[in-house]
Amino acid sequence: AEIGKTKLDSGWLAARSTEIQLTGTQLTTTHPPTKSTAPWMEAAVPGTVLGTLVKNKVVPDPFYGLENETIVDIADSGREFYTFWFFTTFQCKLLGEQQLDLNFRAINYSGELYLNGHKKVLPKGMFRRHSLDVTDILHPDGQNLLAVLIHPPDHPGRIPPEGGQGGDHEIGKDVATQYVEGWDWMAPIRDRNTGIWDEVSISVTGPVKIIDPHLVSSFFDNYKRVYLHATTEFENRSKWVAECSLNIQVTTELEGDVCLV
Amino acid sequence: EHLQTQHMLIHPGARVQYTFPQLFFYKPNLWWPNGMGKQALYNVQISVEVKGYGKSDSWSHLFGFRKIESYIDNATGGRLFKVNGQPIFIRGGNWILSDGLLRLSKERYRTDIKFHADMNLNMIRCWAGGLAERPEFYHYCDIYGLLVWQEFWITGDVDGRGIPVSNPNGPLDHDLFMLCARDTVKLLRNHASLALWVGGNEQVPPKDLNDALKNDLKLHPYFESSGET
């Protein structure tokens, strides 16, 4: 596998959890779903449950006319109605000391994932990244099955008849967007934006991984003398001491294709 | 002078923090907000090679050299901004999010943000009831020179000043709030356009959260001296 990041943004399927009797382990081992097996449907990932339902015309687009009134609100349906499975497959065959991370840049609001029958938890919170080392649970033949069960926010709240800014404000008990209960400029979002709403990717590294570099510049002599400070974390995930060469390189594009290194 | 290699040993299973020796630049092209100059961006690449293995990982980011300062002006009570030592009159727009169902895309971000630049604005304020905006949003704000005022997830209406009054102490799990805030800062902190973190909309976050945010986000003392001759 080539070092670097690959986005998983196609070939996703989705289904309402209450309509699936299989477990995550079965979905990712003996009974993987296909697009043609109801109630599975093509999913929009990144995206939300409602985004997928609108894409498949299971519900009308809430932003036209009074269509939003025809979509059942989570307060009336219950959280399980908008608790959805998302499923996909990806090809990855590691070499030697290579490692693989499965990255979710953001989900809403919590979840569990199953990869080739192994379960991992995606803890609560709409604004946090999840990066899981899945090196040891990849399929030997390289074809990997991934199922993610996503749960709505814990406190989806109920929209009072008079509406209002943020409905009954229950959503404020969670760490999530607050407009989803409706505001003066926005109708309530029926699933409170439950889903895998940001980028999903896999990243292949060697034994040592770079984590969250921080770049800072400092200025002196009226911006003539400038320094770039770079701090980063490294993690050695191998079983032996890693002798590393760390490189930092700064280039800027001059006119045309000429680069200054 | 802009290429540097360092050597380091990392023990099995260890996670270490490392700071490169600072890189010197003489009169680099500075990043300026829309209407004040060019948005010069440099491609910073960090890579690690392991002896006996080869290239292990790499990372890159478009970085802008700029210094953004802001402070409350006692005469007006308003917040004054300076960029690279030059005062700037802020012409800002309110931003909630691209799409209510979070159908986000680079194309939509580029179009929306270029629209703000074409309207001759130089700041976008991300409202607390919406999102911590995404790296693609900030990328185009870097490109088009829109400074970003990013609020955390506390609004007056929902957290203590609405009708009915609710959640006066904010979200139930303060540790989770701070975990999300810290991870969001790490996700976005290298963008030239990021000008100001704000606790919330029309509301000060609960004291423990506000103190923690102020503590985590204060300028590192090492950089206080920056700017002297």
C-alpha cells in the first residue's frame, strides 16, 4: 500500500437500524449487504441520515414549501428511528511494518464501528476527530468490510408549537450544533444532523506517524526577519527503536511553474 | 535555507513531541487580508524517514506568514484588529453554514467564500449555533483573504439567556466540550485566515469552560517578544 491518505467517499450504503436484524459482526463477515438488498440504499457520506433519505427520495427536500412538516421529527419518532447503519468496503494490503489508521474527521453524535467482525467505539461529540489504528484487524486478502452504527445526539429535544430560537433548548445539553432545533432563519432539522457528516479516510504510514503539526511564525525588524517554528508529535508504533530523519521543507510558487525551495 | 533535516531516535510504542530548530526567512512574502495585499502562501512539508525502512509518513500545509493582533479599544469598547502591524477596518459577514443538512463541498465553499471577497468583505464570523467550520472552509478563506472569527458552541438563546431560560451551565459534559474544543483547535490552528476564537454568541461560556478556553488559547510566552527589533 502507498504511504498517504485515501478518502472513503463512495460506495457507501445505509439502512435504518430498526430494519436490520443482523449484528455488526455479521454485516462485516458472513452477511455483507449489497445495494440491491432492501432496505439498504445508496448513502451520502460525508453526509447526514436526512441527507441520504432526501438523496434517495424517501422523504421530500425539507427546504421546499412546507415539505419539512411532512418529515417526522425525532422527538415524535424516537432516536432509534434516525439511528442508521452505514456500510462500505475498501481495499488495502499492507507491507511489512506498514500501519493503517481509519479516520473520521467528525460524526454526529456517537457510534460503534465494525471492521471485518471486530468492534470499536466512536465516543460522543460532534466536533472531535476519531483516528483508529486498525492494522491488526485488516482482512488478509485485502478486501475489508466496514459497518458504522451512528446514534443521534443524546438530547434531540422537542420543538414547541411556537417554534422559537433553538426549540426547547435540550440540544444545548450536548456538544453539537444548536440550530438543528430550528431558529428564526431555519426550520428544525428532523434528524438533528445525525450521521457521518465529515470526511472518512484511511491513512497508510510506516512505523512512525506524524501527528498534528503546529506552525507558528514570529516577526522581528519590522517583518524583515521572520522565523517559522514547527512542533509536531511523532509516534513509533513498531516494536523496535526507530532511527528517524525528520525533514521540513518550505516552498513557494513564484511566477508560473518556478518554485523557490 | 528552507530545507532542514534532523535526526532522532524514537523508542518502541513511544509518542514524542518535537520542535524543529526555527527556520529563518528574510523578508518573506506576507499574507494579507482581502483588500490589503496578496495572500502569499508557502507549502510547508514535514516528512519522516526511518532507517532500514524508508519514508514513513508525510504532512503538508499551505502556510501564510502574518501577524494578527486584536484588542478592545477603550475609547469605543470595540475590538480593533491589526494585521502585520497595520490597522484594518473590519468589513465582516455573518456565516452560519453552507447547508442545513450539512451537504458540504469544496466547490460550494469556494463559491461562497469568493463571493464574500468579491463583496469586498475581509472577515467572516462563524456563528456559535452552527459549526466549527471545516478545513476546506478555512483553505478558501486563506486563498481569498477572509479573516475568520470562529465561535465555540455556546449561544445566548440556548445557554442561559433564552426563553425559556435553559442550560445556564452550558452542556452537561464539560470535559467533552473541552475535548472537542481542543481537537478543533488542533484541526484548524495552522490556517492563516484564523483570526479570533470566541467563546460563544451573545453569551459568555460557563466560568470553568471560559477559563479553560482562555488558558489553552493564550499566546505562548515564547512568542510574546515577537516584533521587537
